[in-house]
Amino acid sequence: MSKGRVEAFSDGVIAVAITLLALNLPLPNVATPDLAGYLGLRWPSFAAFAVTFITIGIIWVNHHALMRRIKSVDTTVLFLNLMLLMTVCLLPFTTAVMARYLRADSGENLAAAIWSGSFLLMGLAFVVIQRHLMVVKPELLTDGMTPAVRRAVLRRNAVGVMPYVVATAAAALSPYISLAICAAVAIFYALPATTEIDQRTAA
């Protein structure tokens, strides 16, 4: 299978997942007397939506960077890519859970752990596919991927998942800490200076 088909399929799955996020946003009834108040009380839904949307977008950008580094794929890459896409498809559900429970009297800590943990799971899935390419099957990579560049890519991926480890653990203390950490990570990687993908070491 060509890497073009893998990229096209992945784009489609990611597009569906990122669209499904909007379906979980609260929709007021036309009889709602105070529209501003209704929307204001449901700010967790919009906050979780924004953070997850940006995070999926970051994965999409990094996935394209990954595809640029490889010249062919093997069966393992196909299945690892499917595992990555499965974690992406999980995000609309975990985002909805987080939004619903953030201001609840119980279950909010577990909901935050599930949400930030789903980001961690997605990050780990990305690290696994990167490690397969950078360490196990470097012959699948383009000629410019020298050993030094491969090590830099793996190091950058490993560092990238650490905030999600902290966010998942911090959920036991406060769901708002998890929300703040995940939001900070999304904002950091969304900044122009950090989203300019270097063809050798990005993602």
C-alpha cells in the first residue's frame, strides 16, 4: 500500500473525529429565556471543545510531518497508524464526558483523568509509530533522516507526552488543573513559532 493511501485515509478519519466534537456542544432551545446565561453556564463544553479541537489539529499537522519523512510503509506501520487513529476517534467521547462532569458534584476528577488520559494515550500511540520508523525500520525513511535527526525526533516526541502525564495525575487534585495543563499545551503548540514544521525534526 502506498503512503498516499495511508495519509488520505488518516485525513478522513481525523476530519470525522474533529467534526464530531461539535455535535456534543450544547444547543439551547428557542424558548430559553436567557441565551447568554445558558451559554455561560455551559462554558466547560466550549473550553473542552476548543482544547480538543486544537490538540487533534496538532496531531494532524504532526501526522503530515510523519508522512513526509517516510518513503514507504510496512504492515506494522499500517496497524500502528490504525491504533493512533483509534485514539483520535476516542477524543469526542472523552471530551463530552469532561464537559459534562467538570462542574459536577462527583465524578469530575475521574472525568478529567479520562480526558487528559486520552490525550496521553494518543501521544503514546504517536511515539510508538515514530519509534518503529526511527529505530526498528529506518529503511522506510527518506534519505535525509540521519541517526542524529532520528534521535532528535524521538526525544521531541517523548518530551511532548510528559505534560499529559502530569495532567492525568493532577486530575486527582483538581479537574481544573488538568484543563489548564492541556489548554496550555494546545496553546503552546498552536503558536506560529512552534507549528512551522521542520522537515527533519518536527513532531
